[in-house]
Amino acid sequence: MKDVRVTVDQSDSASFPGGRVDADRVEATTDPEIQVQIDRDNEAAMADMGKYIRAVRSRIGMTQREFSERIGISVDTLRNWEQGRRHPTGTARALLRIIDKAPEVAVAAPQR
């Protein structure tokens, strides 16, 4: 792929490159079509999150039961996450990122 450098003046919107957006097509998109795409994107994100969670758990060498007990959730919740039926939010998502980046610290942390 060819690299292209572009210089823009933030105060002049005309200096921004046009890109590949078909403005007519965007304007013609209906709200129901937008909702369908949002739903598809959410399904894809949940599937990707499931793969991510499974990879994190596998990397530290824990079974679903061990991992769920370690982070304080039910095995059913973990299975739902890994299968893309549900996804972690807030604190759980942050904890998964910590486990991903520093598994030795997260796994060594004392349990309650």
C-alpha cells in the first residue's frame, strides 16, 4: 500500500481530504438500515470480545471454572462471554485488560 502524506489546516475544513465517503449514499440511508448495521456491528464486537476473553484465559492456562472463580463470576457468565451471547462491561472489562497485560500480577493477587 502506498503511503500518502496530507497536511491540513484545522481551522479550514476545506483543507481536509475528501476521502472515500459517498455522501449521497450516506444521506439516502434510512434509520432502519442504520439500526440493522448497528446490530450487525454489535454482534461482531461481541463475537470478537468472546475470542479475546478465551485467548486471555487460555494464555494463562486456566479452565473456565478456575478463571471464573479467580475473577469472581459464575462459569455460566464466562461461557456467555466467550460464546458472544453477553459481554463484560465496566469493571469486568477493565479487569480483563489487566489480566491480558499483566497476568502474573492478576493471577497472583489474593482472593477474598
